[in-house]
Amino acid sequence: MPTAAAAFLDALHEAGVSYIFANLGTDHPPILEALAEAHATGRPVPQLITCPHEMVAMTAAHGYAQATGRPQAVLVHVDCGTQSLGGAVHNAARGRVPVFVFAGLSPVTQEGELRGSRNEWVHWVQDAADQRGIVRGYAKYENEIRTGRNVKQLVHRAMQIARSDPKGPVYLTAAREILEEEAPAVSTDRSLWPALAPGAIPPDSIAAIAQDLMAAQRPLVISTYLGRNPAAVEELVKLCHRLAIGVWTSIPTYLEYPADDPLYLGNSVNAPVTNHPLNDADVILVLDSDVPWMPTVNRPRPGAKIYHIDVDPLKEHMPLWYIPAQQIFRADARTALAQLNSYLGTVEIDQKRTETRWAFYAALHEARIKNLAAREIPSPDTITPEYLTARVREHLPPDSVVLDEGITSHNAIADHIQSSRPGSFFTCAGGSIGWNTGAAIGIKLAHPDKTVVALTGDGCYMASIPSAAHWIAGRYRTPFVQVIYNNRGWKAPKLSTLAVHPSGFASRSTDLGVAFDPPPDYAGIAAASGGAWATTVKQTCELDAALTEAFRVVREEQRCAVLDVWLPGF
């Protein structure tokens, strides 16, 4: 008779899971046996991807879901493996990324009463009082499988919640004896657990928003993560072109709006730079954004009318959060934008007003492009983040997907990579560094025909467990180009300290404990772990040749290429 573990694998397959990113332990023999049986008999099950570290497993699943919208499975080892997910589970939760996480429990019997009973000393020390509590603050749903008779129902229930907006990670557990339990084959109808349908805005509110946008002198859109659905980007472009609305992206997580569009005005993360379009806007449409502006640096002008449309408008996971919006709607961005576009097709639009706004925003866009070009001028002595990103941009094939985890170089990367195709740019959205390398593996698995490029700071590179990640990339043939923006330390904590204490003792200190100098051989780690082509670039004159070879290696040799590029220190 089939076991609960076999039913578990069948349920994952039924739910559309292609990969199980696994870090295996003593709680997984029933699953390994069920996998071996499936392979021997030809029963379809997800492919197991062996992950030497749990954080890489989680970030790979995270990247796959970002690229496709489809949650994949992560298999970890009891409480220890759950804790080793580390900040990666925070990133998935804060980024609203659906991931299915399963962890075993220590066996619940010790005298051999049931198959799977305790037979190793570690089963006693890994018996946690509240293992699910480790992720309770981050998982949308957490539960324990208590019988093999309803495994499929619980898996589909978890996946339904993971795939419903606001999406996020879910967590299931089961003891070894439960997974070994004989379970009669159960036929389930997956359609009984659909994700929630996209939410819409009341028709009368659509008319009010549209009328205010049409009447505005300086309408502005601000977004962060609506680009998780490329169709939402298409609807936003349609709306902005129709009414000549400027677009600003705040901490962009996806390609929110084409960078080459005349209405695109730029992006911001932490740089303390005045956002003039925000200061001037009289009607602001905030779409899927957690932090549309930072009040200590920028804020809307007094009297500006603000509408907020979001799949997660209450930000219930943020204890302190508010913006001065007149109306807030829980709705899907693509649906809401399609509603606006449909309404605008039925009314007369003041073309003269639209042409005036278009000319104004197009002039701002052109001035911005000229300013960016000036920052890309090379220096014979140093490689700046702006110049490095510009040279990467010139080497990108048309099918490229770019990952940005530059932290203090994030603005430079987002500005100068100039992505224009929906689905071609991703960042993490969470606060735990180390997402990029595993995410590159997941995105490459999702899109094996595309060129994946990970641009990362040196601190993020170390946090991504590169030895494990590049072993996985080599083992499973998921090559990508990785460029390390190496300023030899954690620049972000230093800048944060100086922002609070610009003239304090820290401003005069030469050692704040943030430097990695001399740095590790970052490129060598990837070469030793996964057979990557690796090089270090310290001179401007070396950069183009290194980039050319890196893209050739990934394309022709199907192995990773890692460039450790030295930027000015700090």
C-alpha cells in the first residue's frame, strides 16, 4: 500500500511543483524511499535538487517563484534545518513570494512501536517544543500532518494559501512515523483549492480616480512590486501613455515600468536625494508599494490627493505603517489598471492638457538620461558602480534577466542597467542579504533559455553561501554570470551610522568593524566549489575583456562565470 510520503509527493506533483530544493536529514527516509519507488516505477514526481545549505534552497525556490509565479517546494531537516533557512524565509514573506516549505519532526515513539521510531541519538536532541513557532511570524500558514489519510488535502490547502494574494511562504511538518504510515490512494480534485481571484475596485471609485488623474496638473504613479505580473506593467504603460502620467519606482522589486519610456522618471532606495516629481505631484497613485517615500527625506506636497491600490494595503506585518492616502483599496494592480483603462475608453480626454504633461515629463526623462550618461564616463584609475553597470548593460543579450542585490550600489544598478522588458529585472524585497546567488539558480531553472545575470555587493555575495550555491549551479547545469561589486566591506552600516551621527565619533573613526580588507578570493570560491570561470578585475582597461569572456563561458560552455570587480573602497 502507498505510504503518506508517497501521497505527499503525489500532492506536490498535482499542485504543479517541478522541483524540491532539499537539504536532507534523518527525518526524511520515508520521502527518499518514496522518491526511489517513484523513479523505479515511472510515477511522476518533482525533481529533487540537492542543496548543501538551506538558505540557498529557500532562495532558489524564491527566485523560481518570482520568475514564474509558481511556488516550489523546500525540504529541510527538523528544527535545525528550519532555523538554517535564516533570513531567506523573511525575504519570501516580506516579498510576498509563494514557497512551500516542509520540515520533518523528530520521531514521536522510541520503543519501535511504529515504523520510523527513534533509532539515532539525535532524535532526542532535535525534539523541539514548538518547531512551527520558529517561522510563525513569517509563514502565511503553518500546520502539522497528523495522519497519512489527509496528506493531499493539507498540501493543497497550504498551496492555496501560498498562491493567494498577498502571496507568501507556507510551512508543513510531519513526524517520521506519520510519513511511513500506509495510506490508501486518495483521488483529489485540485480545483477544490483555487487561489483567490484577483480583487477589483468598486466602479464608482474607478470613475473618481480616473477623473482626478485627468484633471491633475502633475499626476504621478509610484510602484514597487506590481511588476510581479508582467501584464500589470502593460496596463500601467497603457494608462500612463493615455493620460501622460509620470512614473517613479520606489525600492523596485521587479521591472515596474520600462526605463526607456519618456514618462519614466527614476527610482530610489535609501539615497537621500530629493524626489522632485513627488514634491510637485498633485495627484499620486500608489500601486503595490510598501515604502513609496521616506518622510525624513521626501514627502508629498501639502494637499496632494493620494490613492493607494495594493494587494496588501494594510501591511499587517508592519507594526508601524501609514501614508496620507485619501482612499485605500485592496485590489490586484493589473485588474484595477484594466478597470481604469476601460473607463477612460468611454470618456473624453483633454488632449491639450495631456500633451502639456507629456512634454513636461519627457523633458525630465531626457535630462535624467543625460545625467546618467555623464556618470558613466570611465576613469582610468577607478571603476565606479555606474561605469561597471553601464558596461554590463552593453554586454547583455536581449533575453537577459538581471538580479540586483547591490545594496549601496542598488540605485546605480537600477538606474544604469536600464531594463525595459517586463520580467527582466528582480530584486529581493526583504531585509536579509544573500538572496541573489540562490535566486539566480531558481530563475535559470525556470527559464533555461535565458541569460541570468546576478549583480551583487561583496557582503551579499558572502551571505549567499556561494560555496553551496555554485556547487548546485555546477551540478544541475544552471549557469549564470555573477558580477561582484567589491568595495571591500559593509558600506551600508557605515552610511547608516553617518546619517544619524554625521559629526560624531564614528565619523572620525578609521575602524568601525565593517571592512573586509584584504577580502577573500570571491571568484576563487566559485571556481573551487562549482567549476566556475572566475577572475578578479581591478583596472578599467580589464573590464570589457572580462565581461566578454564571462558571457561567452556561460553561453558556450554552460558554466557559471564570476567577476570580482574592485570598486573604490570606503
